[in-house]
Amino acid sequence: MEPWIALTIFAAAAQTLRFMAQKHLKSTSLSTGGATLARFVYSAPLVAVLIVLYAAVSGQALPVFQGGFWPFAMVGGLAQILATMCVVALFGHRNFAVGITFKKTEVMLTAVMGFLVLGDAVSPAGGLAIAIGFLAVLWLSDPPGGQGRWIDRILNKAAGLGLLSGVFFAISAVGYRGAVLALDGGDTALRAGITLAIVTTAQALALGAWLAWREPGQIGAVFRAWRVAGLVGLFSMLGSFGWFTAFALQNAAYVFALGQVELIFSILAAVLFFGERITRREYLGMGLLTVSIVVLVAVA
């Protein structure tokens, strides 16, 4: 198994656990912004400490920051904040598994943006796998028991939040891949870790400042909910490190396409932990996504 495949599956599993904890926070004690802040404020110090230790143990010097690093990193960080807020808000409209599925529009959008910004090309077979996944997302965007014109059922608030999260996650993926590739020196893990440490610190500061202005009570609530919020930070750090390293090794569109294995994890979470019912239509849509994953692994 190629390293980027193992890293992507690991990242998808960690991300599922993080979204589960965020869904719990959103439904019990925090706003969308507060549940999003928990991701960054608890993971930033963990990442910083671990990357310093890794550099010391491995005896590597810090990479040289080239000019393109900062724009790629900061745009990617802002887009990830907005994407996460969209997903957390989406959980209020559809069940956990389908909420995660809507997020997967990021795959096709990342393929387009990666080609336009970084010149990352997708093979015809890889494009077919991504297209199958996109059709599955369209199928799932129809809400349960939907009636009336098909276009009216597709253009609903849940679908809008899901598509918007996909746009922002695509921007963040391309930004992070560009940032890691813009570093000169160090191995892949060190370059990914340095990028992650800088981005998460900036995200915690930026979102914290926003909440201090718009929702001041949420900052204290995030720290009072440290038991669950701390898990959000831990799983976020593990998942983000997996994503960042995989982005450094492979086309971001392929990474996100394989990352759709997260849907399998989300079905288990929805049924076993949240007691949610998955409809036959939703299982069919998720099955199509599974087909796209198998095709992608076979050809990538």
C-alpha cells in the first residue's frame, strides 16, 4: 500500500471522530463558531510541541520559507474555517452520515482548482471515479420525503451548505498542498507539520478574535467544555497531519477522492452513536461513492 493511501484512510478516520465530537458540542453547549474554534484552539499547541520535538529528534533544520508559502497557507486556513462552519451548521439540517456526504463535493471541486492553480492533472480513469462520486452527492442532496420539482428539492439549505463546504474545502486543500510544496528542505513529515502548526495557530487567533467580537460568551464555553473540546483538538491534529502529508505526496483531488472512505465511518457513527436511521436512498448514494473509491484506488 502506498504511503499516501494509508495516510488518507487514517486522516478520514480521525476526521470522522472529530466531526462526531463537534456534532455533540453543537447539539449540547456550543454555537457553530464555538464548535469550530474548539478544533483549532486545542490542536494548535499540540501541533507546535510535536513538530519541535520531531525536528529535534530527527536532527533536521527548519525548512526555508519561499514566497508562495504565506498566501497559500493563509488562504487555505481561512477557507478551512469557513468550510468547517458550514459542515457543523449542516448537521442541524440532515443526519450525520449525509452531512458528511454533502461535504464530499470537495473532491470534484479540488480536481478543478488543483489543475487551475497548481497544474495537477487527473487521468481519465481518475476523472471517471470522481464523476461517479459527484453523481452520488447529487442523488443524496434530495431531502427525505422530498416532493415537487426535482430542482426545487436539490436547491435546499442543506444542499447549499454542503456545496459551500465543498468549495471551501477544495480551496483549503489546494492552498495547503501549495504551501507544503513551497517549503524548501526537510522531509515530508516536517514540511507538513510546520505548515499545520502555522496554519492552526493563525486559525485559532483569527476565529478567537471574531468570536470575542461577535459571540464573546462562546470562548469561555469552549474552555468549559474542555473534555469533549479537547478530543476535537486531538482528532483534528491527527487528521490534519494525515491530510497535509498525503497532500505533499499526491494530487489533492486523488487524496480527497480516496478520503470518501470517511462515509463508511460516518454511517457506523450515525447508526451506532447517534441512533440515526439511514434510508434506502441514502445507502444507494453512499454505495455509488464506495464504487468511486474502489475505481480510484485501482487506477491512481
